[in-house]
Amino acid sequence: MPHVKVERLTKRFPSANGSITALQDVSVELAPGRIWAIVGDNGAGKTSLLKILAGVLRADAGSVYLDGNDVTRLGKRLAMAVGLAVSDTPGFYERLSGRHNLEFFGALYGLTAADVRASIESLEQALALGDPDRPYQTYSAGLKQRWLLARSLLHQPALILWDEPTRSQDPQHAAKIRALISNQLRKPGSTVIMATHHREDLATADGIVWLSQGKLRAFGERQLIDSDAAFISWWRLSQEAGQP
Amino acid sequence: MRQWFSVVWAFAVRDARIQASLKMGLFISASSALLALVPFFFIANMIGAGASSVLAAYGGDYFAFVLLGLAAGRYMNAAVAGFAGRIRSEQQEGTLEAMLSSPISLSAFLAGSLVWELVWTTAEVGLYLVIGQFVFSAHLGNANLLSLMVVLVLGLACLSALGLLSACGVLIYKEADPIGWGLSGIMRLLGGVYFPVSLLPSHLQAAAAFLPLTHFLEGLRQAVLQGRTLAELKPTLLLLLGLALILWPLGGAAFSAALRHLKRAGTLSFRS
């Protein structure tokens, strides 16, 4: 049951004008067994935070602890605990089928082809994965996204990190993904942290982490944040700007 | 250990499946091998017996000599440029990040990334040799297969380590392979692919002695063209082993450092 603690996290990326601050002094503590939504404008630091939690991005300062352990020291245990799905770089082999892609990535986690087949079958209803034997390059953007989510769940991770899970989805498939989050992933043994721009996704969350220009604006129970005047105002403005 | 082999096998299956999806791959390999050999067949005919004194240590036949040079050049391309190119493609497609967020060890990742490239290149080189022997009548009948295998393993270990260094350049600079380009160019020029190293000026011969390709090719030619035994090849084999023992830790450490750099820079996945 992963308990995530983030302490004074700072991340900068080099840029032509010096550096861009993706995260600045962010500290949050996310209770286990819950669904957490990270919200904020584009460039607020949502994806960077997810990648640092997964160990694929190193922070410049600060620490992240998973069940009290520094994630930079967890190595393989972190990899087994985390299921990461970042939409901007799905990382699938275009010429392989969805099934063969998952068989490959599953093998990296010690799963056999039969394990992967069983996972695909069990996720088929929740994610509508279509024909698993067609080349990945023939899938629509929405279907590619659902295979990405399926891959992140293959090894049954305790900490699920999803970046815009309903991206590129039509309303029907977006609803299926939300149902998966609410009905199957919300359980004592797992914690879900998802970055999102969508109001409907937010409704599935128990708590919210609100980032703005790399800084933490607020975090806590969804009902508390969601009824906050500043949050309501920001959300309305960002909707008008066409972001969520 | 079993899991390590399972992971390497998964890489090989992945790459074999991708290769199988490239319908023209085998045809292109076969025709490339044929086309690469034709000019050298005529050059060898033109040279005739004129080069036999220079090539006496290799049996005197220029075509057989250069055939093995081209074969080693293919291995060099696969291990150095091929590996670096593959890593760059993985970085651009985001699969590098996906793999490195999994629990695989660096050694399994590296071995897995190389294995199919080397298997496929061995098939290509086999094709070169078959065409060379049966179409162009190269004399390869004296080959000592055990020596050939040992030379191949040690030579590929050295070249693969250079591939790691080359991949570091690709990962960090995020563009064409500057290290591999330099290494391959120098080795092709000085390593004895097209002519014996003994023809080079003495200072370049001294430089060639530091290149793994020089010793790989020497061992390959002695094993295949002169049928030398392992005992006879001992000095060359020891040199290759020594180079592998130096280059692999160096390449592995450089590759680890490159990955750490990418994790800091946030460019494990990078779309150009």
C-alpha cells in the first residue's frame, strides 16, 4: 500500500535563456489506497512530478519517499511497484502488434506470454483493446492510449502513475477508463496518481494536487479543493482558454 | 540468471519479429552482399598475382583477403553504428524510457539490445562467405572453425564495447553518431579492411596496433585463410581478450553515466 511523500522537490530544465523551472520546492504527502489527481496549466510540472515519482527523471533537489524509502535507492523494487503511462512518448514498437509489444514489456517484468495473454483478456472489457494482433501502427490515437494504460497495469503495480489517461478518447471510452479507475483501481492495495485536464476525470479522484508554474498551490481532499474559490476561478479561466 | 536470459531472449524475439515485418530485408541483404563483392572481384582479377608477395601471410589471394575484410567491416557496422542507431531510435520512440522504467539490469538491456543485431549480421556475413566461395571462387577451404568462433566472440566483444561508447555520443548529443562515425572511419582506414596494415607508414602501423579491428581481422584471416589453430593464434587472442577486458568496463561505465545524465536532463525520451 504505497504511501508517497514528496519533500521540497525542485526540478529545472536547461533552456536557451538559462533554465525553466518545472517544479519548485514542492512538498506533498499522498495517502495510500486513494485516487489522486494532479491538475494545473500546461507546463505546471505535472508530468515532471509523475516521472520523478517513477524514477525516470532525477530531481535537482528534494526527495521522494515511497513507504518511507527514498525512490532513488529503491532500484528494481521501485520499477516493480510503479506502473507509469506518459502519453507524450508512448514507447511502443510500431511494427509489432499490441500483443507482441506487451509480451516484450511483460518479459522485462518477469511475465510469461501466457501471463500477458491473461492480462490482455482481463483488461479487454475495461479498456476495449480491439484486435491485439494488428500492428500497433494501425491503431487509432485513442486505442494506442488504451494499450499504453494496459501496459502500465501488466505487472499489477501498487502505485499507478497516469498522465492524462483519457487523452484522445471519445466519451464512451473515456467513461470506461474512469470506471476502471473508480471500480477496479480504487482499492486498499493501490494508489493512483493521475495528471489530468478533464473535469470528469477529476470527479473520480479522492484528492487533488494543484500545481501552478511548478509551485504547489494546494493539495488535499477533492471536496475541499474543488469548492475553493481560487480553484474554481482558475478552472473556469483555464476552460475558457481551452485547456481542460 | 534465468530471468536474465529470459529478458535477453525477449529482446531477440522482439527484434526477430520486427525483422520479419520488413519483407524486403532479406532480399536487400542478399543483393547488397552480391553488389558489394562484385567490384572487389574485378579489382582482385586486375591485381592478379601482383599482390601475392604482400599477401603471402594470408594465402596470396586478394579477393579472399578483402572478402574477410568486408565481413569484419559488417560486424563493425553492426556493433558500433548499428547499436548506436538502435539506441537513438529507442530514445526517439520513447521505448528507451519504457524499458528503463522496468526492473531489467543494465547488462541484460545491453546484451538484449545487441544480440539480434549480431545474429543477423552473422547471417549476412555467412551470405558474403557463401557468395564469395561459390560464386566468386574465393579459397576459404582451410578454415579452422574453432579458431574462427573464438576470434569472432572476442572480436565482437571488443567492437560491442566500442558500440557502447558510440551510443553514449548519440544519447547525449541527440544527433548523428559522432563517436561511432570517427571510430568506424579510423578503423576502416587503418584496420586492414582493404589492404594489409603492413603497407601503412610505420607511425600509422603503430596507431593501427591499438585498434580492435586490426587484431580481429588478423585473427579472422589467419583462422579462415591459413587454418591457424588456437595455439598458433594465442598472441592475437590474448590481445583481443585484453582489449575486451579494458573496453567493456569502460563502455559500460560510460553508458551508465550517459543514462544518469539523461535522467537528470529529462531526455530519456526525446523527439527530434
